[in-house]
Amino acid sequence: VQLVESGGGSVPSGGSPRLSCVVPGYTYSGYYVAWLRPAPGTEPAGVAMITNDGTATYAASVKGRFTISQDNAKSTLSLQMDSLKPQDTAMYYCATKTPTYSADWYLARPWSFDYWGQGTQVTVSS
């Protein structure tokens, strides 16, 4: 599965970029899809996740600021990022998982995802 992210860039603190990820065959896949990001020198961390029925789960650090959504007709997953902070600076990856466990379980274990995109960089200036 080749995932393609887009929408990153340099934004000022407080900015609101929107990331997108095309997931081929998403509508019929049953995938869970997540946005993941590593902080410099650390392991990847789960940011937001959506199940195939549209249920969203968020990391505490982004809850209330980020919104994950899906467009089944376009096989596209999006991450609306609002009120960005400098500490949100990271490479953001879209990743998919054929689920066995709950969304919370996978969001806490980003290394468990099956397929990853190439990533899109978001840089937030203060």
C-alpha cells in the first residue's frame, strides 16, 4: 500500500495547516489510519487516529486542536491542525493498520502500523 501525504510546510505559531493522505482502496479496506510524528531524537508517537467507521482518537497533546477526518469517496484522510505551537514541529506520517485491537491500543504503539507514507514536514515558527 503506497500512502502519499501532502500539505506540510512552514507555518507561524497559531497557524492552521491541513495535511492529507491518500490511502488506495481505503473505503473497502477496514484499515485504521493514523497520523504519527516523532519529536527529534525520539520514537514515533501517535497523534490522531480514525477507524473505518469514522471514530477518532487523539493524543492528549493535540486534543482540541487537531481534527482527523476521512473522505471515503476520495480515499483521503486529513488532519486539520489548528493553534499550532512550535513543539508541533515534526515530520508527520500517515500510517495504516488492519486492526485486531482497539484504536487506543494502536495509537500508543505507533511501531505496530503496517504501512507508512514518506512523511510531510511541518515546521512551526514562534
